[in-house]
Amino acid sequence: MQRWHIKIVTSVLLVGLLAGPVFGQFTSGLQGSLEDASGGSIPNAIVKLRSVSTGVVVEAKTDDSGGYHFRSLAPGRYELSADAPGFQSTPATVTVYTEQVATFNLRLNVAGVSSQVSVSAETDTIDTGDSRLESTVRTQQLQDLPIEGRNFLGLVAVAPGITGHGAVGNGAPGDAPDNFSTEKTVDASGNGRNYSGNQFTVDGLNITSNILLGTANLTPNPDSIQEMAVQTNTFSVENGRGSSVQIAITTKSGSNQYHGTGSYFFTDQHLWARTEFTPTTGYEPFKKNDLAGTFGGPIIKNHTFFFASVEDLRAQVSQATQVHVVESPEFVAFAKQAYPNSIGTKLLTQYPLFSVVTTGVNQTAQQAFGSACGTPSAGNIPCDLPVSDNARFKPSPFRNALQYNFRVDQSFSKDRLYFSMYRTNLDTENIAIRQGFHDVGNNNTKAYQAAYTHIFNPNLLNDFSYGQIRVQGSSGESGGIPFHVPDIGIDGGQEGINGPWGPATFIQNNYNWRDVVTLLKGKHSLKFGYEFWKGDDDARFAGPYYRPHFQFATLLTLVQDQPREESGVNFNPLTGKPADGAYRHLLNTNGTFVQDDWKVKPDLTLTIGIRWDDYGNPHPDEKTGAEGNVFLGTGSDLNSRVANAVVKAVKQTYAGRLNKNFSPRLGFAYNPDRHGMTVFRGGIGLYHNWIPLGEDNRVRQNPPGLITPTFRAGDPIPPIFALGTTDQPPFGFTFPTIPAGQLDSRGGLVGIRAQANGIDPKITPDSTYIYTAGVERQLPFKLIVSGHYSGSYTYNGI
């Protein structure tokens, strides 16, 4: 490991320690019965559970039927033992996985009879008390399985009941099959729902994007992950939004021993095997250097533990050969002679093509203009002059990134404190086809979580957690980019003059508060929970909306400075002047739930719960101001109602808060043989997908809010093709003048082509019933066979 990597890890450890004891909420558990050799129950006995890795011990007392419960456990290996008069203490090793309430019946021998029970951590046993259909990917699998880009979310697609391709990348800006994207799309669907119903949590913190449904804002590196539970069907009401797949990720903690790992991964085009489809010249150049390391251990044995990880990426990406239609050198020479002072000619001259290989003529003037070539209507351009060429462009931009995390756990006799943080920074190069427009975009994520657990007594505990995640991305912030040049497009696939979109920055803030009280009463494990979330969509997009886009019919009209249309600039319809296109939308939500994990009999467990969610009502902040929504008019059918629609100013997107979302659910697990060899499981539940904050963008550019009109040649207000005076917003362009404050009776603009988008103000979140039933059977040689049926029905679909 290089010295600067060691400095990063050391700094992370120091920051975490100075942060003080901040607070993790764990949702796993263990339950079962304490029995004598004949299968009879042993009531009022003390059951102890000791973490193998940390040595932390918790206790419970069996009820009148010999049942015991442990809740709020971290996933891992535990030693289970019991003390009862007249019986030997017989320890057993059990393993608890993420989001699992495992079932294990401990059998004690009468004092004087020597016996020991041990369940290996690697043994595949059926959990007879779990109604979920799920698959847990553990640490060793994360290390051993071939994972593209070391992104473990790709394994979601191989879980039972899942369809899709996994973490394929390119689903959102800056996305790729690695661990550094701020918006990671995972192509995985369950229950007949698409990936928009997916939900991601890390140690209980919801990391699902508030803008793009089913997208994760954080992808922890696999060396920092203990395990991942892919839950196709779960009838727990603790998490309410995931109608498709719920992915619960548990990070690693320190233990009573110091441990560290280090790895280096390298690949390039020379190490990839060729196929029959590989060109004879081989693959386009690319390379990847991935360096990773971890270190963790005790600060105070049996009490305080830390863990840290770091992953560094230095890569060159192959974007394959791109075919473009570009202006020919002969045409540029003609333009310099025929139109030496035009803006179009100056731009083609000042910003020539970069790293382009010409492969032949695409069109001559004869082919482009027909019989008009050689005449004044086509600028007297010679008919045999090559106007455009075919060209190849081979960009190989860099993709450099760094992610590190730190976690600390503190255990007391009745309290547990937890703190975790992740930081990700990603730089992606944008190699433009024209000189002068090179850019390096940046995306970064900052995630923090704290939790505090207090045990009032063996039957009552409280978990409180707080988490926040901040996602930021920027484009066009590199400096030196000629933003005084407008964005130029040419019809027919001809290469225009385009720089990066910007300068612009987006920020998404997510804040989560959650409190869960667990009460153990007889055969019932009751949970009462409340959660509050608030977030924003802070789009600092003033720059892009001050920079106009001009569309030209041909290269010739470009050098003649005759645009067909102009668009892309925000105007205030009440003043008639260009306006700042930045905006910020706000939203807050609430949720509460009650759940009972009821051990009806030793062979039957029911999960019964109901959840209520208030998905809020998005609205702009004061600086953004009022926006407009479309309201349907009167009419006998939808077409006539749209034709009679009006646009009205609104302070909030919907007519009221979306708070009528009740989700009852029931799951069961039945073990008929009581030996853990067979289990029937299933359930039915109602789920409501929330409508994310990003949907508020649909009404962002409606009158009387800012509008983006289109000015066409021949209209009363034509386009004005000009350069700006500076590379800093608002750039100093000369814009068309629109009438100020002229809204008609239906909220439209007089004499201006302004589009209007709307959302039904009475919209309701979609509702999905999910139902499943199946059987699982353990066979000899540690083989397990299972079969399940899953179905869903959605109404009020969006």
C-alpha cells in the first residue's frame, strides 16, 4: 500500500475517534425454545448469547413455555448457552443473518450427562421461523465470486425470484459497473414489479435516491460489507416503500482481534480473451487499477471496536469507436472565402475537430443541395465540393475515484452506540470532439449514520437512529470552457458545436430519523416504530439555462448565420426577461408501524403488521417561487378536457399530502416435522410506492413560473444568433424580447410557444398486493430444495 493510502486510513480513524460516541440500528434477532432431553420446555431459565467476534454478552429469560427471544442483534456468529437448575450448560454456535429472526431450539441434558451441541457457521440449515423468500450473500462469497467492477450489487440478479441483469451501469449520469456512482441503477425486479420498486438500506439507513425510483445513492466497496440480504418477498412492515426487491446491506465492524486486508486488481485490453466478434485489431485501449485495503480491531476489548476501509480507482475507459458526420476541410475553406465574417465560420475555425480520423466523403454539395448547388440560393457552393466527411472518434477518458469508510461500535451493559460514515469521490473525463471543450465532471457522496440502543430490561429495548446522505454532481466546472459559445446543433446527424452541459451543480440531501421500541411479551415480539424523512433537490442550473441552443438546417445555414430555431433559455413570463434557472424542491415524509412476530406454537410463526405512510407534498422553496400546474377543463372526453385545460399557479404540487397509505401484511412459517427439515412459508401484503421528489420537475417550467420558449424563424419573435461576452453566467448573450406579463385567461402566454406539463393534483401512490407460498426441504448431504410461487396485483398504477 502506498504511503498516501496509509495517510487516508489514519485520517479516517482519527476523525471517527474525535467524533465521539455517536450512535446502528440492527434488525436481526434470534428466538427459540429451551428444552430438556425429552422435548419438554424449561421455563424461567437464563439464556445467554455471546458474540463470537466481539465477546459482548446479552441475556434473556425463558417464558412459561420455555421460549426465549433476542432482538436488535448484529448479523454474525453467536454462542448460545443456558443456565437452569438440574441441567448442564450446553453451548451451541448459531449464525444470524441480515434482517433475519433466526429460530434455534436449545436442548439441555440433565446434570451429569456430558454432551455438547454445535452448529457450524457454514452449515446450510433451514430457518423454520422466517416467512421471507430471500438470499443472503456473505463475506466469503463477496470475496470469491467474480464480480464485474467489484460491485457486489450485480449479485442481486442471481437471487431466487429475481429477473434482470444486475448492476450493468449507464442507468444514470456517471453510472458504471463499479462502486463510485452517486446514482447506481440495478436492473433487478421481483414480484412482477420493475426495478423502480427496489429499496436499498445500509445498516438500516435508506440510501435509495429521492429523485430516481429504485436507484441507490451509495455503493459500499465489497471489502467493507459483511453480508447482503436480497429479499424478494418480505412481509415485515419495518420498511414500507419496496414493492419489488429490498436489498439490506450490513457493513463490517471491528472485533476482539486486529484484522487487515489488502488487494490490487489490474486489467487492460491485452488480458481480455477474444471472441469471434472481436475485431482483428483487438479491443480498444482501456485499463483499470483498483487498490483496496481494510483494517479493524478493538479499541477496548469486549467494549469498543473500529473498522475502516479504502478503495482507490485509476482507470482509462474505452468508449469504443464513434462514427460522426463532420464538416470537411474543403467546406471550411469555402466558408472562410464566402462568409469570412459570419459567426458560424469563426466558430468552425476557432474550434476545429480534435483527434478525429476521416474515413471518406459523406456528402458533396450536389448530394446535399441538389440542383441548388452552384446557385445563389445555395451560396454558389461548387457542386463537386465535399461538404461533410465520415469520421471516427476514439475517446479513452479517465475515470478516477476514491471511497473510504469508518465505523465504530461501543457496547455497555445496557447500551450500544454506533457510528458509520462513507465518503466517495469520482472524477470522470469528458473528451470533446472539438478543441476547447474538455471537461472533468465530479460526483461525490457523503453518508453518515449514528444509532443508540438502550435495553430497559430483557423484554424491552429502544433503538434510535439518525442518518444523512448528501449527493453532489457537477458538470462544466473545470474552467477555461468557452461558454460564451452557444450550443449548436445541425439537422441530419451532422456534428454541431457542443460543450459540456453547465456550468452546473446538483445536490440531493436526505435526512432520516427513526425510532423503534421492541417489547417481548410471552410468545409475542412486538415492535412499534416511527420514522421521519426530509430531503431536497437542489439544482444549481443557472448556467445551462442562460446558454441558448440554436438548431440549423444545414452546415451552409450555420455559416450564413441563419438558425432555424432557438431554445433552451429560461424566461420569466411576468417580466419578459431571461431568468436564473436554478431551483430547489423540498419534501418531507412520515411513517409509523406496528408489528408482531408471534410464535403461535413451536412449529408455527406468524408475522403480522400494519404500516401507515405519509408521502408528503413536494413544493419549491421561497427563492424558486411559485410554479404552475395543468388543470383539466370541462368536456365529454379526455381530449376535449385537455383542449380546455388551464395552467394555474400552485405553491405545492398536489392538492394535499399523500397520507392515505395503509399497508397491512401477514407472513407465516410452518415447520410440520419440528425437526427443521421442512418449512412451508408465505404471506400476503399491501405495498405503496412513494412518488419521489424528482417528479416535481414536471411542473417546474410552466407559467407563471419560469418558461423555456422556442423561437422559430418566421415567427413574430424570431431567434437571435449571437455570441456571449463572457464565459461566466449569465454569459452576456443577446436574447429575443418576449411580451412582459401577458398571460391569457387560461394561463398561457400571448404570442409565445411555451409548453406546459402537468401532474394530476389528486394523484395517489400506486398500490400493490404481493402474495407468495412455497415449501423448502433439507435433503441429505446438506442439500436444500425449494419451490415458491409469487404473484402481485397493482392498481392505481402510475
